[in-house]
Amino acid sequence: MNDDVQRLPISVTVNGDERVLEVAVHHTLLDVLRDDLALTGSKECCLVGECGACTVILDGRTVDACLVLAVEADGTSLTTIEGLASEGRLSPLQAAFLDHGGVQCGFCIPGQVVSAHALLQDNPHPTRADVDEGIAGNLCRCGCYEQIAEAILRTAEASGR
Amino acid sequence: MRAFSYERPETLADALALLAANGRDARPLVGGTDLIIRLRDGTARPRIVVDLKRIPELRPGIETTTDLLTIGATTAMTDIAAHALVRQRFLALAEAAAVVGSVQIRNRASLGGNICNASPAADTATPLLIYEAVVIVAGPGGTRRIPIRDFFIRSGETALRPEDLALSIELPIPGHRTGSVHLRRTRRRGHDLASVTMSCLVDDRGITRLAFGSVGPRPILVEETTGVLADPGATDGAKAALLETIFSSATPSQGSMRASPEYRLAMLRVLGRRAVAIAIDRLAQP
């Protein structure tokens, strides 16, 4: 049956590393990140672009990796949750999520942090409304939105830019 | 996800040839925020997916001349919502693009995809109707122009044939001063499909255009030329009577899970009144 599956080579930069691999054309970017590259921080959840658990940054913009084919990522640069910590140290934003109690069960957190990271890159001093809009595509079933918003706003303040 | 083959043509001619050769077995792909969901759930079962993102003629972008703003069909909602001239002259379209899905969806979803999917709830449909947009379409016989009011047929169906591609959307820059707005009703703030969409434009000649969606198989445009709706001094009663006539064409379906027909019709009136008032205010602003 696998003989019928079309596969194509792609070249992507993932968290700064150039990766060349062959992907099935009907596999999503999320499938390839998790199953082929073993980057399981991006979560598979709703698979319809509503929950944001699979959020990654593709050429500077957040996308739901469940709604992008892996072949579409050919030639792009990706940042996943695994790319935010450096040398084993959490980014200030990641640390703030922990400090402010934003992380409860933790399942949505990779997506929340990636969305928040992209928000702060575009808008270093967001208002509360900007934060709410920025993470509207990331659902948290534990209901930690207040703590998550607080973590994002405090990170922006602390960066002092 | 069921397997399909994937083509990434590098010229418009190649893309059109693929569509012509495969008809309904081929599906064009731009942002994928609708198509990939349908590929996964099996409601779309193409043999070939044709990715349009490497075609120079279909590069995203917004161009302007003195009397025309042209938006490439592959342009993402994020870029439309942020564009200075769109915000200045076509504010309802910027407002609509800014509420499609979430940040992640808007970074990916294209204007062409939004109208070609022809959801009755598509946010960008109603602003394009009030601004009298024209869809530029390429097909086997060459390029043609389809006024947006003739574009939507019913849910999921447009005036495009399977072998056609939407290239761009033209918006004539109004020769008159205008005020316009886009409103919607959703179940939750943030990321949701609209239960009612409403766009309104008034101009300094007293013409009002109202376009509304998600209350029938296709979004509806009505033009009101008596000047009563656009008149800041007209009574609420006089306007309500006109709005009743305008909204009599709404036929919301019984079957939707997002809102009952009664709720949609009630919200249509609320949003209609509100949209007219906001458009009048915006027209009055210097």
C-alpha cells in the first residue's frame, strides 16, 4: 500500500538546524515534527485548528502545524517549543509561565508559550487586550487564562524595552 | 489522512493545465485552513492537491492605483488587516480580516480561499459586497471578471468552474466619502465562526449598502437609496421599517448547531441597527 504514497524531499531549518528529509505528501507538519523529527513538544489535539496545541512559528508567524502539510514547509524556517530554551535554561517567558502558575496539566502550554513568544516579538509591550487576542487561538482546559496572561504581561514588563 | 498526490506548479499556465486535466479530482491549496481539515475528515477526497504558493503570478500582495486597490487572492488575512490603505478606505474589510479564526489561522488563511470556499458565514464576503469588489478569474478560456454580487451561488459553490482559479480581488476606491463597518455575532469572544455577519457602508450621497451572511445559503447585498437609513436625523422607527424590508430576504437554516433561526433573525436586526449607526458616525468623522 505504501507504494501508492508519494514522498518528496524537503529542506527546513528547525530551531536553527538545517534538516533535509523525505516526507509523505499527505503528512502534516505536525506529523513530521513529532514522528520523523521526534520533536514531541508540539501537541496533537483537535486537528482542526481550534485549540492551538500544535502552534509553531513558520517564517516568523505562528501557524497550527496540524493545518500545514509538511511539504509546504519546504524552504522555510521553523521555531518549535523545543527552540525557546537555550543551553538547558528556560527562556524568561517560559520561567514566567511557571512562576505565575500558568502551567497546570501542561498539555496546552507548548502552544501557549509559542503564541506568547511570537506576540512579544511583534509587540514587546502588549496591552491585556493584545494578550487576549494574541492567545485566542490557544485553548486551556484547566482555565489558566488569567495566570497565562499575567505571565506574558510580566515578561514584557521585565524585558524593559 | 487519506493519501493524495501533490503538485506544486511554478507557472499559472501549469496550474490551469493541472486543473483542466483533473477537474473535480484536483483541489487548489493556498492557506489550507479549510482544505486540510476536509482532507482529514474525508469531506474532500481529491486525487491531486495543487499548491499555488510557488506561482509568481499568484504571489500575495496588495497593489494600489489612484482608483483601484487590488488584493492578490493568496494574500493572508493578517496582511489585509494590517494594510494602511485597506484600513483607510476599506475599513470593514480590514475589520473582517482581523476576526477570521485566530492569529494562527489569519497568518495562513487567504482572501481567495475564504471566498472560494463560499461559506455563508465567511467574514470577508460581506465587506467585499458593500465595496462592490470584482474577482479576477483565470480559466482555460482566458481571464474574466466576476462582480462579487454574482460570485456566491450557495454554500460551498461559487461562479467558478473546477478548472478556474481566482487571481485577485479588485476594490474600486470610492469617489465619494464613505463610512463603513463590519460586525459579527459569535458564541464566544475570540475564535469562532460567525452566527451572523454584517457589513454596512454609507456615503455622502445618502446611499446605504448592507450585506449580511450566515442567514441563508449565500451572503446577501441590499442597496438602500432613499437616504433615510444614512440620515443621522431619521427616526429609529423609519429606519426599523426599512431594515425589516431589507432583512426579509434572510432565510436562516433550521439545522445549524451555532444558533437557532430565531436567534439569528433577532441578531440580524440588532447588528443592522448598530452597523448603520457606526457607519454614519464614521462618515461624519473628518
